[in-house]
Amino acid sequence: MARVVILGAGVSGHTAASFARRWLGPEHSVTVVSPKPTYNWIPSNIWVGIGLMPERKVVFDLAPIYAKAGIEFHQAAAVSIHPEGRAEDRSPFVTIESTEAATKGKTQDLRYDYLINATGPKLKFEATPGLGPHGGHSLSVCTESHATEAAKALDVCTERMRRGERQRFLIGTGHGSCTCQGAAFEYAVNLEFELRKRKVRDKAEIVWISNEYELGDFGMGGLHLKRGGYVTPSKIFTESLFAERGLEWITRAHVQEVQPGRAFYETLDGGQHQIDFDFAMLLPPFSGVPLKAFDRAGEDISDRLFAKNGFMKVDADYSGKPFEKWKASDWPRTYQSPAFDNVYAVGIAFAPPHAISQPRTSARGTSISPTPPRTGQPSAMIGKVVAGTIVDRIQGKSVAPRAASMAEMGAACVASAGANPFTGTAASMVVYPIVPDFERFPQTGRDTNLTYGEIGLAGHWIKILLHHMFLHKAKLRPGWQLVPE
């Protein structure tokens, strides 16, 4: 019997667990550890955050889903990995700590034959003083509860505007090293649409603030999108979208501090600025979760498994070569730990080998540039591939590990830009490959025949369809495995 343990039940972990359980016989066990009892379909948090969808529509309880599927579930946080076991028993294990109310704080060791780290990110609100909804002065849509709070704050601002007060909305990234500009972008354009629907747009000023060098960078070094036979930089695509909707923008910015109603930020030229706001939705930077590793003697070997940012090292090139020297082949393919061949990391949990967007430092020495995105479709595809590799190994197949390099896969993104079945729109973008490969595509790093973007009502219908399809898949309902990642 083989024991597969998966730390995390987000997109990548849940996908890995679902396929591992489907492909393995009942004599093998699949166990999921997650500190939350629920699954959150994060892309739809945007709609929760503007009041168009209740929180209950984007979450569901994991325990009954896993019980029906034959997956063991522990509501707990992973504390440490022991890949060599103990001196007296060399069976590898992870230590977990219960987060259930009845057993909160109780620790337990789970033995494994194969381990998948799918813990996702730690939301580092503390990186910027005053950032975030927990004791800070800004809002977030990173979790379903954060999004609900944002919707409540939006209702308050709406009432003020109806009384004739002007309101300034500050939307974007709350630190110079943030990723997930796409989520903030989607929130900004949905917010603008919703304010028009509420007939208070004339009283609202919407300001975008981001660590991107240019609009449309999205942590991917920008895109060149084919539209109507022409190739358009994503900078022009995004600037046009913002200009049409009357959004202002501040780029090349690192938010230094958030005070009640005021944000302080630094720009790449070293300038120090401040901006007042009535409503701020600023996403935090990410790091790996606080997970340690120990050898059989109890010595800390965390640096063997994890990069300095807390994400797990996998089969990538971490030599620290200059940005100008990196290649697409530096990116991981199998997501296997180089230190222990039965340990893998998927989704946001793996450490990217380098930035995709050119790193930049301000005149004051502050790093202001996006870090690589690894969410959504890539996370799911990676989770499925790693599950397949582990199943192949358990079944004794003499085949090469399955591969899912982000430099060899494409991704589709549908960003809602107004949620209404008749007048709404969405920006639909397809990119191939996700990580640019300038050896294969010297001009732009990507295949311009497979990288394109459009905006329109059809994209919004697709967005609605995807919401229901992916929740159907995540709930493991009949035919779930036929829904593509």
C-alpha cells in the first residue's frame, strides 16, 4: 500500500488529490491536509467583492466531498516535513496541527510514501504597514471573507455617493513585489461597471496603483496580443480599456504604508508620494507558508527544501544567473524536489527560478517589479501532472515523469469587466507559452498566432459558464474529470 499525502486543498492540491484518488486502486490511500474546512473558488471572489454574489456561492465543505470520494481529510495546518523520518524509524512523515475547534492545537504525524506540497501562499499583509483587512486600513478579495468585507465597504461608499459625496477608490497592489495584478485588474473594471449600474459613477474616482512597469504587464513581462489581424501590446490593450472607462493609473509604484484614508508610495524614480482614498482594495505580496523541514536527527534542513521566500525548490535552475541570461528551460517540468525524490510542489507552492518581468530597483534601492503568477489554469495542470507521475511510480510503470513546464504550456484567462448577462463584458486572453521562450519565438517570446485577446459580451458568458463548470468539477460531480483544467 502506498500513502499519498497532499498539503493544501486549493486549485492545485484539490486537483492532484482528485486525480490521484481516481487513478489509484483502493489499496492505496490519498490524504489531504488543509487548515480550512472549505474549498474556495477564488476567481469568483471578484463578484463577491462587488456585491454580485454571496459568499456561499463560491465555497463548499470539503469533508463530505472527500468522504464520498474515498479521500482522507484532516482540517489542520502542516507544521513540518520529516523526509528522512526518525533515527529509529526512517519512514518519512509530516507533522500537522489541528485547526478544528474541538481539537485545535493538537499535533499529529502523518506518514507518507509520496508528498505533494500544495500549500499555496502566505498572504504577507505585514510586508506593508497598515495593509490589509486584519488590523490594517485596506481591503482584499484574496479570500471569500475578505471579499464579503469589501462588498460591505462598497455599499457604504455607494450610500455616500447617493448623498452627493465624492469617493476615491484606490485599487491595485499593496507592495513592490506583488503578483496577481490580474485579480486587482479584474476587480477594478468590475467595480467601475457596478458603480455605473448603481448610477453613482459620476461621483467616483477610480485610481489604479501597481508595481508594473507598464499597464498590462501582469507579472508576465507583458503580452503581444493578436486582434483583428494586428499584433497589439498588452500595454495598449489595457490602457485603452482603462481610458474607455475613465480609470486613472499609477504604475512603477511600491506602497510603503497605508494609513486610514491615505496611502504612501514610492516610485521607480525615487519619488515619495501620497494619495488619499475612501476605499482601498490592495492585494498583498506572497511568500511560502511557514513550513520547516528536519532530518532524522532533528536538525533543521529547511534550506535544502525551500528557497529564502519559503516556496519549495523543485527541478528548476536556481543558480541566480542574471535576468538577461535566463532561458525558458530554467523552469521546472516535473516539480520534483531535488533533495527528496518522493516530494513534489505544485501551484504557488513551488519556487519560480527567476522573474518573468524584468526586475527593477528604485533610485532608493527598493525592488519594484512583479513576481511571476502561478495561479488558476497552470496550477490545476501542474497538480494533475504531478498526480499522474506519482500514480505511474506507484503502479511500477517504467515511463518518464509527466511534464508541465509553464514554458511549454498555454493558458486562457477570462477577466470579467462587468457582470451582466446582457450588457456585461469580459477580457478574454490566451497566451502561449506562459513563460516566454525567446529561443523558439525570438521577437516576442510567444507564438503570436496562439496569443490573442478580445473584449466583449461573449467573454462574460464564458466567465459565467466557467464559474459553474469548475465548481461542478471541484465538487467531483458526475463527469467532473471531463472538464478541462
